[in-house]
Amino acid sequence: MDETVRERIVKLTNSKRVVLFMKGSKMFPQCGFSAQVVGILKESGVDFDTHNILSDQELRQGLKEISNWPTYPQLYVDGKLVGGCDIVTELHETGQLAEILSP
């Protein structure tokens, strides 16, 4: 991977405390999994940014390489990958996501 892409991804993952890389946007998710994670984050009341991987092929491929996670959405908290839809949903259901998201 190009170092410029890597630096850009690191900058994006650290641009806000909670960052979601997804298909679509916070206002218009373009897949059910992305919509589910957005719903969970909104329900949690946390401030978060989203980045649409469908509109940026470099970002889409680069994230897969950096995270070693092949699917989207990908949730990052404090610059670290939390997981995808299944993991975020499970963490939410057990109350662990609230702990992760708390400042």
C-alpha cells in the first residue's frame, strides 16, 4: 500500500474519537449492516463521523489491508478497530459498547 494512503487512513481513524467507515453516509446508509451500526451509534448518543467507502476505492482497499478486516462497516474508537456489524451489535447487546464509547 502506498504510504500516502496509509497516512491518510491513520489521520481519518484519529480525526474524531468515534469513526465509522461504511457504505453510504450517516444520513443515507447504503446497506443494512451500515444502517444497523449507525442506528446503534445514534441510540448510544455518541458523536461520530462517517466515511463512505463506496466513493473512495483507495480508502476501501487500504482499510482492509490495515485492519485485516475484509468487510464493512468498520467501527474505530480512539483510532483502534472495534469491529464490524456483528461485533458492534453483540457489544451493544451486552452493554460493553457503552463502556467502550464512554469518555
